Amino acid sequence: MGKVLSYDPDLCVGCFVCEETCSETWFKVADRQKSNIRIHDDGEGNLSAIFCIQCGECTEICPTGALSQDKRGVVRVKKKLCVGCLACVGFCPYQAMFYHADQTEPFKCVACGKCVQECPAEALAILDE
Amino acid sequence: MTTNRVLTEFTYEPSSVERGYTGQTLYVNLSENTVVAKPVTDVMKEKFIGGRGFGLWLLWHGVNDDTKWDDPENEIVISSGPCGGITQYPGSGKSLVVAISPLTNIVIDSNVGGHFGPLLKFAGWDALEIQGKAERDVIVFIDGVSGRVTIEEAPDVPVDTHLVGHWLIEQMAETEEDRYFMSSVSAGTGAENTRIGCLNFSLYDRKRKSPRFKQAGRGGTGTVFRDKRIKALVVKSPPVKGDSNHPADRARIAAAGVRLHKEIHDHDDHQNRMRRRGTPYLVQIMDDYHLLPVHNFKFGSHPDTPKINGEVWEARFTQGLPDGCWYGCTMACSHAVDGFELRTGPYKGQRVIVDGPEYETIGAVGSGCGIFDPDAILELNFYCDTYGLDTISYGTLTAFAMECYEAGILDREKTGGLDLRFGNAEASLSLLHQMARGEGFGLIAGQGVRRMKRIFAQEYGAAPQFLQDIGMESKGLEYSMYIPKESLAQQGGYGLTNKGPQHDEAWLIFMDMVSNLLPTFEDKAEALHYFPLFRTWFGLCGFCKLPWNDIVPPNNRDADEPAKIPAHVQNYVEIFSGVTGHEITKEDLIAMSEVVYNFQRVFNIRLGYGRREHDAIPYRSQGPVTVEEYEARGEYHDKQLSDVVGIDPAGMPTEEKIATLREYREAQYEKLKDAVYERRGWTSDGVPKLETLRNLGIDFPEVVAVVDKYL
């Protein structure tokens, strides 16, 4: 196992700061549809999060080799190679590969840790094993 | 870059794609060495859409009423279609090849994967139209990066396709990225000596680091290609991106694409296992329902079928690779066997990639010929492809020759020593290599079933009626791999077609025979109206048929008309609207096809065919021809006589039972013709009525002039 984000639902307060931080970091805009982490509130006080756990399954489905794991185990999208087919989006077992009409390539969590820094509840952490 | 002698050079400003169209087609004349850019007109876009529609329109204006397949004015037209080249939706990279066929003398259209069609568009062209004949072997190179088209002499370029593929990446690709965005079309040495030549469309498989090939199989387009002395067409395009097709509304396409990707991810393993087995999943199912051609369509099943069924191929195919024939096809049915060692022929001892086999190839070169050996099927598959021969026609004509051999019409003297018994794989391979070398019985067999029938009757004194009954061709094209004997609707699905008996128009066996959803002539006629038109639409737009119904949403059975897969039809409505910005409904989709389908029928009439008499089918596709065949399912056939025909078969000799069943079934087929022609708006002679042409908006003077003489 390499570098990966972790999330504790018991600590999460559902403020969505992580989502805004993420989209600000990667898309320079506060837009939850452009975040690499998605917090889900089921309306009954149960919170959960969707983000990439770097399992690498998507690297098998990619027809162009645009998805690969770096030496720390983080799956990265090489935009130059990507043909925007979104096969990885449909085939991610955790639905943690995202897409948006504003760009042709999909996007995902690369465990950069920005959201960890901004999370007021300390519900997020980067594991690096 | 090659050092070939350049005969013509044409430079152009690569135009960008807008809403699925570049707005121009590329015309190449090999007799005159000229290259011209033609504009795409409003009529073309509004009435003919793209793909097969563009092919028909361009061919119509290129040929005259008397053009034969080997006349210089015959053309090969290749076009994808407005949706071709989108990467988000599975099965969106198809090309359509249109030409006058050496087998049928009418228009053939063939739907093929590989990267050529989409890359041609991204190189700046909605279609490629090739006319004329070169004096010496040439290649045509379309460089969409520098904006240059050349016709080059090609003495050193190989002919057999797997060699062309390697030549392409070694001689034409300067960088690794060039390999990704180049594609070739080639035939092979077999296409030079037969009428059953196919075209191989390449793609570069990045994981295998090798070219792969998909085949435009039907109708002899490879024969036309080599007759024009083309060794290869090569296209090079700028890198493909998710918006290379510049759709009007990318979000709509992406949503449909992700929906289907997810459906395939979640359900394919429990449905058809296309990602693991591809089309060979059908082998066992067809055998279970007596629909798998065995021994020239005599029988529908065989005890050895488990040796060549989907389970076997799942174990032979290399698993875990993204085997789509265009980017984003997660149905990924383009499987291959890697490192297969050839044991016969000119490439004996080489280890090769075998693309396939598909279900059709297994039925044709395998069970149809009584061959149940996977290694033999792979060897036959590889050589058919590299020699540029259609596996379906090859298998069907070989099975016909085998039955003639077993019936004593042929013998070793006539076959030049080939022991053409059913099941003799060595003999089949020898025949195949003869076709490539242009030798011996291979030259006769390579003419196809229709011409073999004539030769066997005229030169060998065989009974013409028997040859007609067992020769599995209609319109001159060999049958594809479904036994239609017990489904009247499928007899129409094969016989009442434009190009000949190819299942891509209508596959109604299960609806008709198994589910009994089409009990009346009107029901059958409606199905033979809707499904051929629905399936035509794929070929207008650049789509593959398989992601439409080889995966279905789990709740499909609760839908109205589940056979139509309404949720997937809606996906296509979304995508076409999203690409072109022209909002359509599911009814429009059928209306679009109806224009092109009727135009093709008129085109066939213009060439001297396309009427009722030309929709005849051999009796073997309707019922048992021989005593052996009848008695193989004796109880079933007896029950048909008593329950359906209303005659008690007790005490009747088998010959009389066969004749009685035949009389009934042949009459049924004629009644079906009447019902279908009426539904399609045609006369009882199968000619589109003026009113039909007017309603479709194709009552152009030259179209009306063709039908006028038959009305």
C-alpha cells in the first residue's frame, strides 16, 4: 500500500470544506461538482465519503495507458495520453473517478493532502505506508 | 516516410470537425491520378446522414446503370458517420464500406471496426471515395497532420495484411505517437484471386504494441480493392481527444456513455460475457436451439460443439486487456489469441496474433464445415484475414463444396486431390492456400457458391435443382451463420434484404421461433420493417450494433417492447442530438434509415436487380432438403406437418413428407414477401412506390426514372 487519503465518518461534521478546497486547488473554482472527494449525507445524520483509494483497477480498463500508479502507489491521469472515453468512470468500483462537462479528461483524488489541512474536524488524513 | 515514387500530391488545409462533420469528402481517381476535395451538401447531411448513406450517394453519382464490379468507375467509399469517433459511448468507431460487389453485382455495404474511419474524419474528411484503376500497385496516404494526400507507387509494400500492418508501423510511423493515430486498410493475396475479398482495417494495440485488424468482410470489397491495384490506404491524424468530434453538447454524450460503461461493468459478467468471450458466447446457445450451421446448414447442432463453444474461447483469449476496436468500447469484444504458432502455409512456424475468432467465423470455417478443432479454426481465421478473404463466404462456400464432394458431384480428380470431406481441416487449409496462390480448385471455389453451382451443373453434370437447394447463397452472397429453417421471419430477415443474406439487417429468430412474438404475417412484416431500419441507422452514424442489445439494463424486461431495448434506443437519440445539435426522436431515427434503405433498393433496381425475383432464397434455408436432414429431426418435422400444415404424416414416405412441408413453407415465404413489401411501401414486385419515394423526399428525377419502368 502507498499514499492514500483516509476518512473518519465519526469525526466528519458534513461542512463540505474538503470539497470546496479540492475544487479550488485543482480547478481554481469553488464547485463541488469539480471535487475529487464527495461527502454524502443520507439525511439521517449518516455521513460518508467517496474518494479514490488508489486500488489501481482503472489502470486495467484504460485503453491508452493514460492511467498508471506512480512509485508511491497513487493513480494519476496523464492528460496527454487520455482520449476522454470515461471508461474508468463507469468501471471504478467505488465511483470515485469523476468527470465534468468543462474538461474532456476525468479527474480523481491524488492524495495531495490539501483537504486534510483545511478539514476543521480532523476527519481526513493521508496514510503513507 | 516512404521512398515510394509519388504519382500525385494534393495539399489541403485540414478542416476541423464541427458537430460530427468536416463538411468535405476526399475523391481519389487512380486511373487519372487526381485528388479532389468535394463539399458535403445539405442534401447529403439531411437525407443520407453519413456512413453508408454517404457511400450510397457518392457511389450512385460515380457509376452508371451498366457498371460492373471491375469497371474503373466502380468505387470503394469509406465513411464513418457523424457520431463516429466519439470516445465516450461503446461502439462508436465504425466505418462503412460501400461498392458494387463482385459476388452480387449490386451494392454491398459492410460495417467494420478499427481506427480508419474516425481517423479519416479527424484528418479532415467525412468520406473517402476511390474510383479508377491504377496501372501498377499503389498506396494512398492521407496525412491529416501536414495536410497532404499522395498516391504513391508501392512495389515494396506487402500484400498480405499482417505484413502490411508491420510495414505500416516500421516504415510510416516516425514516433511512437504516430503509431497510435495511424490506420491502414488492406486486403491480401487471396482477394486477388477470388470474389470473396475482404478489407482489413487496422488499429494499433498499445498494450500488445502491435497492429490489430478488423474486417469489412461481406461482399468482396477486398476483391474490388485489389482490382484497383491498391495495396494499402493509410491515414494519419492529429491525436484523438475526448472532443475531437466537436459535438454540440458533450455533457449529454458523456452521461449516456458513463451510464452504459457502468451497465457493462455491473452486468456483462452475468449476461453475455462479451468482455471475456466476445461473440463466441453464441456458439452453445445456437447449438442448443438447433440454429448453429453444421455440415452446410444441414443440421443445427452437433455433439462436438462443446469443443468450440464460448467457454473454450474464454480460456484461449488473452484476458484483462482493453479489447475495444475503437477507444472507449468497454464491451471490448475484439478478443485475440496471442502467440499462436502457424503450422501450415507460407508463414508456417511464425507466432502471430489471431484477431478473433468471432461467432460467425467459428460457425463458417468451423461447425459449418464439420470442423470442431479450435486450433484449425484459429489457423483458418488467421489466414482468411491476412489473405483478405471473408471468413463467412469462405466457410459457407467450403461447406457447400464439401457437401457436393460427399454427394459425389465432386471427387478428388475435380478438386485436384483435395479430400473435401466434412471435418477435414487439412483439406480446407489447402483450399485456402490455393486461393492465395491463385491455383487449382481454389480458383473455382473462390468464385463463390452461386458461380460454383453454375460450373458444377454445366461442367460436371450435377442436378441444378439440388445445387440450388443446398447452395447457401441469395443474391450471390453467402449466408451468415444462423439456420433460419424454423423461423419464417428470419427467412425474410435473410431474403428480403438489400445486400444479401447477412444478419446485420434483421435477426428475428428468437422473437419469432422461441418467444412466438410474431404470430401473424402483419407482425412479421412490422418486424421486418422496423428492425432492418433500426439496424441500418447504426451504419449511417458510425455505430456498432452490439452495445445496443448484447448488454441490456436489468429492468429491460419490464419495458414496453423489450426486444427494442428502449433505454438504449434513447441513448442513441441523446447521442445523435448531442453530436449534431439537431434534436431527434426515436421515430426520426427510423425515418432517417427509411430514406437510405429505399434509396439502396432503388439503386439495386437501377443495376438490374432488386425486385421480387431477386429476393428468392434456397430451400435449405426454409426446410429440410434431404431425407437425412428430415430424419435428423424426424419427430419435430412430423409434428410440423400435423400441427402446422394440418396433414397426418403417418405412413407417408419421407420424400413425400419433405415435398409436402416444402410446398407449404415456400408458399408461406411468398405470402411473407407480399406482407413485407406492402408494409415497406413497395409494389408486389418489390419496387418502392412513387408515393413512398415522395413521402421520403427522395423523388429525385433520376430516382423516379429508375422505378418508373416497373410501376
